[in-house]
Amino acid sequence: MNQPFKAIVIDDEPAARRLMKNLLQEHDNVVEVIAEASTGKEAIEKIESLDPDLIFLDIQMPDLTGFEVIEQLKKKPNIIFTTAYEQYAIKAFETFSIDYLLKPIKEERLEQSIEKLKAFGRLNQSINVNGLQEIIKQFQSPKKATALPIKTGDRINLIRFENISYLEAQDKYVCVFTIDGQKFLTGST
């Protein structure tokens, strides 16, 4: 059995921190709460000094948002967001978080997060997050088209732009003429 994930619970509401710690007692073989923080600045200090494997992070705090906390960390632990606001979910997953729990947190939902953590959490520690973000950006950047796809029967022909001689409109269709004399009919505009 692996060691439990060392965790810090970060939330500006004492009741929310207490509830999270109580819910996590059911999973003490997977998650060990080693500290808690009530502000973003306190969270950064504790994360840097205690080096947790996991943080349960609220998004809306008085001094810093959860996202600002993450930006200021030198080493990023696994993250499970805990918030009352649905609108931050996409941004949360862009930070490579394990999960996003909406308050009030339900036991069944926390259990799903723990399962995700067990499946992906140890992997996250060996991933270079900044490098991974760069790779994702490369895939997201639009690629310049180099060919025109034209369906002929059950085949798709890719006609390279440099091989197209001219185009001719014919009613609802377009004829594509290539420099080698071929003619292709397409319904594309």
C-alpha cells in the first residue's frame, strides 16, 4: 500500500475547512490532512514549507483567488478545487486539477474525487506541468491548411493548394481543376 497523500485544506471559511477534514477522515488511508490555511498567502507559505502531495483549494478567498495561489507556487501539488461557484470549472481543469467539487460537498462526490486522485495523483508528481502546458498550447494553435479535401464516392481526395490550377462555379457546386488536368466536383463553397 502506498503512503497516503499529504494534504492541506485551504478555505477562508472555518466551517468549510472543518467539514472537509471530517469528510476526509473516511479516507485517511488515502489522504492525510497535515495542515490547513485560511488565506491565499498563508496557503502559499504552508505549501512551500510542507511540500504537500495534494491541496483542497477554495477559489474565492479575500486576499488571493485559488488561481493566483497556483500561479505563485514554485512546485505544484495535485489540486482538488472546492468552491460554491460553477463558472470556474473550465479554468480549474486548465490548471490540471484532479477534480472540482461544488459546495456543499457531498460524500459521494468526494469519493469520486478520491478515486480520481488514486488513479492520477501519483502520475501528476512526475509530470512537468509547465512543459505539458506548452505541448497543449501547440496542439491548440490553429494549423494552416495545405490541402482541400474533396469527397469522391466513398473516398476523400486531398488536393494540395499548389496543385490547383483554377476553380469554376457550376450552380451549387465548385469544379476544382488541377495543373495535371484532373477535375474534381465539390459541394463546398
